[in-house]
Amino acid sequence: MAATFPPIVQTLAAPAVEVTSTGDLDYATLNASIGSFSYQMRNIYQYATNIDQLLQPLYLKKYNKFGDKNVKYLATTVDPYQFTSALSTPTTNFNYNFDGDNTFEPTLLPNVSLDFRIDIQEMSPTDLLTKGESNFGNLEFFEDYEIDF
């Protein structure tokens, strides 16, 4: 027995997903500066209206110079007895930068409001040259360098 169901279209008064900034660096400026600067992610603070949202997977995807996608899964754990549905996760050990070759993909549950606060540090190409004794000093950038020719 076949049935036809008409689609239900909802128009929201506010956008379903919105990106805002509360600091000195707004989102449009951040997007425009990618390429000249990169932004190292140091910490992610999540606040949700439902504690189950904090247990949802958060994927940090980065493309290397060969076009291969490296996916890092940010595993979150929540104390089941905590009263606040908030979580702060340090990300300095991931060495994850917003540089235009990566994506930040959270999983959103329906009917949940989720707020991310991302602590970033602005990095310019000249920051690489200030490490070591001279401009050709010990640069950590070349430790995992892959030759592609």
C-alpha cells in the first residue's frame, strides 16, 4: 500500500545557524584575513541547552598539501552529575589552525541551542621566522615536512 506525504516547509524568524563574535575580531574580518593570517585554536568552550548535545561528536577536518583529508575526532566527556550543560576542552595538543584548508564540523541535535566560544591566537607568516637563533634557526615547521616531488 503506497502513500504520498506532502512536505512540510517551515520558515524560521531567526536563522537556524548563526555565527557571531563577541570579541574584537568579527567573523567577516576573520574570513577576509585567512591566507594572510592563520588562527591557532587553543580551547573550545561549549554551552548547550541540553547536556546530551555536549556528547555529540565534533570533527576537526584538515586537508594536507596532497588533498588528503585528516579527520580528528574531539572526544568529549561530561560528568553526569554536573548541573550546567557546559564544557571546556583544551585543543593545543591537536595543533589545529584555521587557515582556509580545514573545516570545523559539530553535530547539532534538534531543538537545542548551542554556543561555541573558541579561544584562538593569531599567527602571521613572520611568526615562523622569529624562532631559533636566526631566520634559519630551528623551525618546528620542517619537522614533519613531506617531500612531494
